Amino acid sequence: MTETKQRSSFSGRIGFVLAAAGSAVGLGNLWRFPYLAAKYGGGIFLLVYIILAITFGFGLMVAEIAIGRKTGLSAVGAYKKLNKKFSFLGWLTSIVPMIILPYYCVIGGWVAKYLSVYVSGQGQAAAEDSFFSGFISGTWPPIFWFFLFVAVTAVIVLFGVEKGVERASKIMMPILVVLSLVIAMYSVTRPGALEGVKYYLLPNFSDLTPGTLANTLLGAVGQLFYSMSLAMGIMITYGSYMKKENDLEKAVGQIEIFDTGIALLAGLMIIPAVFAFTGAAPEKPGPGLMFQALPKVFNSMSFGAVFGAIFFLLVLFAALTSAISLMETVVSIFQDKFGWKRRPTCALVAAGCLVLGCVSCLGYSVWDQVTVIGMQFLDFFDFISNSVIMPIVALLTCICIGYVVGTKTVSEEVKLSSRFRREKLFVVVIKYFAPICLVLILISSVLSAFGVMKI
Ligand code: TRP
């Protein structure tokens, strides 16, 4: 979207909330949240995540949407307009979607593969322990599905036909929520699943050390940004389309509840299932958790193959809408900056995405011995964006709003549409709580990634 054009806007608050939540809900909730929750100790992670969502997430989302609405511009222009010195921040935010898009499409490819497995009636094979690892360690199949996913995304972006997909996903999303509820209910009532429910919902403080807490905090903050599309300029763009008379504070609350609700549900679907089918906490939970746990659930259900097929189809839609909006963002950044035409820009972005995504794919097969600071490529890209760049962007945003531009600028914008009930919370979060947390988190994450500190 070029900034000179008249901004179109959402019809009302509900329209805005649905659009923003549609961008926020995606693989982050369904694929990433459950495996992180399992990795970082279940209940503790959940508790930390919820506390961070209502403080940190709230403050940052209010700030981003308000900046967008106030300036009427997307990230690069918005920061520049607020303060010339901070225009680099707009650029920094733009790097994040560029890093996320390729590996997001790799996971999207995995979802497409699983859909094909269920549609072709091989659901039973997918429930075998070795199925997932067999799939990702093959060289060509993951690349094939990844290419297919990128191609579909690129074609939709290229022809500007997102509207059709958005309309379809408005129908698909509520079905996904209902189906997830059914699967979660089935999952938690399996014999042995109760241990998993306890593990997931009840924080266990006895194993807590400062080191594990620091790690959990880092994981939770990164997940918060990722899942709510924060610290990457997305919410600024959405804010720029929001009408002045819509209640901004209420909208933020609703987006947060929606996004967190779906993530919680996904965890409830997956984590107890792991306990029920393997009898213990997931061993080394990683990006494959959803793909390993759910087929076992479907396999034990009557009509499991049908459930599996519908479920992966709906997840594919959620992934596709997010991938489209990520690619769209990257394309418009290049277009705005260099004045390039839309089609060649799309082609270039898709090509770049293919190259980078292949690195992630091959990281599980021919390059599985190659690691970057101890991580496989996909995990490395995920780490750099969620645990390094996004916290830096968030920290700089807090400094910009809290100390340079002033929290008043945001407060005034929020008050255009309603009383700002949580203004005090907002100010404390942006000026003190978030910056202090972020500095601590950044230091510990970098130290531990380079192995200086063992946490
Ligand atoms: N929040 C999305 C999810 O949970 C992922 C995402 C990150 C995203 N950045 C985005 C989606 C930008 C759309 C646009 O899956």
C-alpha cells in the first residue's frame, strides 16, 4: 500500500478485531505454542505467558496500533514521522517478516503434506513414531511441499486475490475453533491424559531455578511477539487502517483473548495426547510435536481419518492467510522503498523465500550435522527473529515511546475513542517493566546462545 493513497479503513471495531486476529492466529498458535509450552515446563510457561500477555503484550500492542492510527502510515513511515532519529527502527522491524516468511512456508509445507496423507487414506502410517522424522529427513519431499506452499502463496499475492482467501478463512476459522474444541475434549479424556493436563495447567515451582526461569521468560516473550504479530510493524499497519472512533483499548483486549485462547486450546489438544500415547512428558519437544502427537489422536478416534483431513485442511488455511500477509508485507516494503513494480517484486520475494527456506528444509536432511550456534537452521532463523531482533525492536519501541516521543502521544490517541482505563498499566509497562525485562532477557539469551552462560 503506498502511503499517498487515501487509506481505506475497517468498517468498525469488530471488523478491525477480526482482521487483526486473523493475522495473529496462525501456525504460531497451533504449531509453535504447544511445543514451546512442552519444552519450557508446561504450567510455568503458561503462567509466565499469560502474565506477559496482559502486561507486556497489552502495552506493546496498544502502542503499535496507536502509532499506526495516529500517523496513518506503516512501520517505516510511522517511526520516521514520530521522530527522525527513529526511522531506522522502521527498517529493523521490516527485517523480521523477511526472516520469518521462508521458514513459515516450510512448516506450511509440512501441514500440506499431512493433509495429503489424510486425504489419501494413510493416516494410520502417520501415527507411527518414525513417520515424521522419516518425512523431514528425506531431501526432496519436504522441499516439494515447501515449494508448493510458496507457489500457492505467491500466486495469490501476485494476482492480488487475497480477498477470496480471506473470505474463505472467515468461514474456516470458526470451524477450526469448534473442531479444536472437540479434539481437545477427546484428547484430555484419553486414559493417562490427566497427567498431561496437570503438567500443562499446573505450574510446578519445585524445579524452578533462575536459569530455567530466564529461559522460560525468553521463550515466552518471543512467542508472545510471534503469535500476536508484534515487534515487526504488522500491528502498526493494521492500526493505520483503524478508524479514530473505534475503541482501541477494547480492540486490543479482544485480539489478545482470541489469540491466547486459541493457543491454550492447541496446547490442550497436543500435550495431554503426548502423555496419553507415550506415557510420559514429551522427550525433547521440538517443531515436530504437533505432527507427531495429533496423528496418534486421530488414529485412536472413530472417523479419525476424516477428522485428520478436516483438521489439517483448516490449519492449512490458517497458515496460508498468515503466509499471504507476511509475503504481502515483504513485497510492499520493497515496493515502497525502491519503487519497483508489483509483479517482479513478488517474483523476487518468492525466489528469496525459496532459497532461504531450502536451507531450513535441508537442515533436517543432508545438512543435519550442520548447526549454527548449536541450532538447526530452522531453529536458528526462529531464534534470530524471535529471541534477538524482536526483543531489540520492542526495547527500542519502548524507549522511543516512553522517553523520546512520550507516552502521552499514545494516550491521547487512545483517548480519542474511549477512556483509557488501563493507562497507568500502559505507562508502567512501556517505561519500566518492559525495558528492564527486555534488557535482562536479551543479555541472557545472547550469553546462553554463545554458550558463555549455562542456563
Ligand atoms: N502471528 C502469526 C501466527 O501466529 C504469525 C505471524 C508473524 C504473522 N508475523 C506475521 C502473520 C505477520 C501475518 C503477518 O502464526
